[in-house]
Amino acid sequence: MLFDDTYQTITSTSEGIFRDKGSKFIGYAYPIKNEQEVKHIITKLKAEHAKARHFCWAIRLTPDRNVFKLNDDGEPSGTAGRPILNTLLSADVTNILVVVVRYFGGTLLGVPGLINAYKSATIEALNANTIISKTVNDVYEVNFDYLEMNPIMRIIKDEQLEIIKQEFDMQCAIQFEVRKANLNTVLGKLEKIEGAKIKYLYTI
């Protein structure tokens, strides 16, 4: 295998708190699959923490270390989103969003203080979670005639593929998940079945 098809992520939502000079930093960690989830989470947090001053965050998606987004939300540039992201990179976790909610305590912390606070709140949130290893999987759909049901299902069983969605009629369709490392083997077997049409959908 020429590439590493595993990555680390978190199992559930968690939170951690860091305090400094009266300011309170609450770190929230969320397992996510896409960037669209971020807006909903931030909106919910803003409703829960109406008196908080800042909602700074960073996300990582996919094992690629270059796929990320961050937001300082009014804090000095580089003092909030970047330390959150760097902590995620250090912990080697992805498919994750961390939002740090700040309640201002009246005393300015300065750039080093802010960097430390956002980093520490992120570490606390991660420490309260469980980090697991997952495989990079592709989702495919195979369309086939009902008469080819048995050989298709045999491949799915033999290769231990996870079925996401299935429709059985005269024309059938099955969406399944396959680990990237096993992709060539699985597609090779399916392509030998007459009339089977295989389509790539997305990667998770």
C-alpha cells in the first residue's frame, strides 16, 4: 500500500475549561464530516452563551494537513484560531471542529496569554474525549439487474462491505462503503459481473 488510509478523530462531543485573569475559555470539540455543520454549531453555542465575547474556532477535514479553516472572531490575528488548529495538528486528529467560547474577565491577556489560553482550552476539550483510529473509505453505488443479485451480494459479504442504502426491484441499486486500501480488489470483482454499473459517490 502506497499511502496511509487511516486517520484519528474523536468519538463524541466534549468540553474543557481554562481560566486566566478572570477570563473563562470553554473549549468544545465536535466530530464532524463537512464544513456545513460548523454554522449550525456556532449558532447554537451563541444562543447558549449570549454574554460571551468571542467564539473562535478551527476545523480539520480529511487526513490532509492542508485542509482546514479557522476564525479568530475579533481576537488579534493569529491568537485564537491558529493555536486551536496547531493543537489539533499536534494531536493528529481530523474530521473535528473545536470552538472556544471566551468570557472576557476585564483584564487584557496580551498575545502570549491569548495563544496559551486558546491552546489550553483546546487541550482540555480533547483530554475529555476519546481519540480513535478510522480508515479512509470511499462510498460507491452499484446498479444491476435483479438476476445478478446473488453474485453482487456474495461480493459484499466476502469483502465485508458496509451497505449504506439499497433498493431492490427489477433494477437494483446498492450504496456501499469500501476501505480505500481494498478498493481495487472490490471494483475488480464487481466489474466482472455483466451489466453492473459502478459509480463513485464520495469519500468519508
